[in-house]
Amino acid sequence: MGKIKLEQRVRYPPFEPKRFSPDSLPIASSSETIARDVNADDIVDALKKFPPSFHLGSENDWLVEQRYVYDGEIYDDSNIEREQSFLETSKIPRIVKRQRRGWYLTPNPVHRAVRRFLSFSVMVLLLALGYLFIEPLLSSMGIKGIGTGTVRIGLLDYPALAIIVVPLLFAPLLMRVGANFVDLNSQRQFLRSAPKDPVIECIQRPQAGQPLHLRVQFEEKPDNWEKIEVMWRVGILPPAREEVFSRLGRSPEAQPPPGLTTPLPHHWEIGLDDGTGGGEESPMEHHEVKGGLFLRPMRVMEFGGRVMWNSAPLELEHPPNEWPGTVSSSLIRIHWELIIRIERKKGGSLMFVEPLAVAHPSRPTTLTRLPTNDGRTESDQL
């Protein structure tokens, strides 16, 4: 007689994961006893009541894993025949209710251009500083300097290079401020005349690894709407910050583990994410909207099929890789969502997002490498 434990292990990518070496970050793990006094011959029948295991990523990379342990040993449940539509009934996470449901706007495209331009400006600054550092040596060798003279502005003299470099540094900041004001204005206009939610009907129960069949109807279509596209995607949301600290044996007030930052201020509600993105996640948002009006991309995600909208039933192909169904624990949050993207004549694209409760496949899921992105709103490729 033994007991069966459900074990979850996560090494979730932080904000801008390309800057981190995954194998140097800790793995947060949790274990929960789900069955006691189970004979070895009864394990199969006991596990049929639970979703299949999954292993996404690898031990040396980003990792999201759920597995079963029987008497201290990992149990392979790949030969267990489960129902084709095993759907978990966990409570919807608060982050989904607040930040991934309803209408969303797309940020001004200037944000993305400014980020690229700012990197260029910093490179110019470093080159200029490096040149000014070695210029005396070049002068001693008889090499005439370029831009090393001075320019008088008011009562002070400045290096001539500053006339070129300083505007390059301040221009992106001014452009970003202007883009934020445009975004705030578009949010106010949208809140004054928000459209009615579309009616979404799933013809069949959504299941991982299977096409999505649905019908979408609009009660109203404003005149400035043009192309309408319907798509869906799957991803992994950040684990709850307090849960990660607990599983790593740290106090929330203590030094954060590698990959996490100190607590960052939230505009709406504490606990919506792991706290590593902060103001970098999205442009300036209207304070009256809980969760904001800009859709944050998941740091781990993959798109399924996308089609042009029409009133007839639609079919969306499943994502290319194998994924588990919806999981909503404190440590692992596998999230599926439907996105309706509407091109408008003015004001940028408009999106409606609807979370989907997707059933697990009948067999365990394996994905060798997790597709990651930096998590910025303006970098979401919709």
C-alpha cells in the first residue's frame, strides 16, 4: 500500500528571458498527496481520475512539469487510457479575470520604434565616450580630432559631440511621452463608446491537440471596423509570486531568488503577476480600468490557427506543438484564449479576448523547448 503524489515543477522565464541563463535559476516545486493506501495493481484505476502528466521544456532550460510520484518514485502514466475530454474544473486565476478577458486596444506603434531607436542612441553615446577617452592619445600621435572642439551655449562650453549625442538620447524619451499621451486619449475615447461584447459559441468542447470549432456573432458593427480576424493561442502565465517564494523556502520580505525582483508597485491589484515586469510590460494605461486596456503577451505562448471572420461556423487549427489543456494552480497556469482582432480605420486595432476552458489530451504531453518572448505589450505579434 502506498500513496500517490501530484508533483509540479516550474522554472518560469523572467522578464526578458534572453538575458538569463536558465540552468542557473532555481526550480520551484510543490507536492500534494492525491490518493492514499493504493496498491500497485490499482495505480492505473486511481490515476484515471486525474489529468495526464506533462513535461514542457527541459532540466537545463525553462521548465513546466506536472508528474505523478508513487512511493517516492516517478510513475510513467503514458500507458493509461483516459477519457478524451478530461477537463479540469479549477477556479479561474485572478490574473485571467483582470488582464485577459474583454476588450483591449493595441499600443501606439511608436513604442516599438522608440525601443529600437533608444538602443541605437546608447550605442552612439558609448562610441562617443570611447572616442573622447582615446582622443588625447590620437592627438599625441598627430591624428587630428573630430568633434572635440567646444560649443558655447549660454555661459558654458560643451563638447561639439554633445550637440549630436544629447538630442539622440532625449528624442526617444520625448517620442515615448508623446505616444503615451496618444494612448491615453485613445483609451478615453474607447471608454466613452465601447462596443458590445460579441457572442461566442463553441460548437464542440475545446480540446488540446484538436481543431477549435466555434461561431462568432456581433450584435453591432461600427462603421470604422474593417478586417476581422479570429485566432486562438495557448501559453503559460506567471506563477503566483507568493507561491514561488514559499516553494523556494523564502519569506516574501527576504531577498528575492534569482530571476525575480523586489516587489514592484501595482496600479490595480496585488498578485496579478510575478512582479518582474512592472512599468516595462505595457505603455501608460488609464487608471479607471481594472487590469488595463492593453493585452500583455504571455512570456511562453504559441498560436494556433487564424481565419477571417464570417457568420458561418469557423474552424481553427490547433497549435503546431503538443500542449496540455487548461491548468489553473498557483504554480502552473496553462492558459488558452480566443482573440478577435478588428482592424479599424482610425485608432489602431481592437481586440476582444475570451478565455477558453480546454480539455486535456488523453496521453501525457511532452515539449522539448518552450517558445519564449520578452513580455512587452508592444512586442506581441498578433
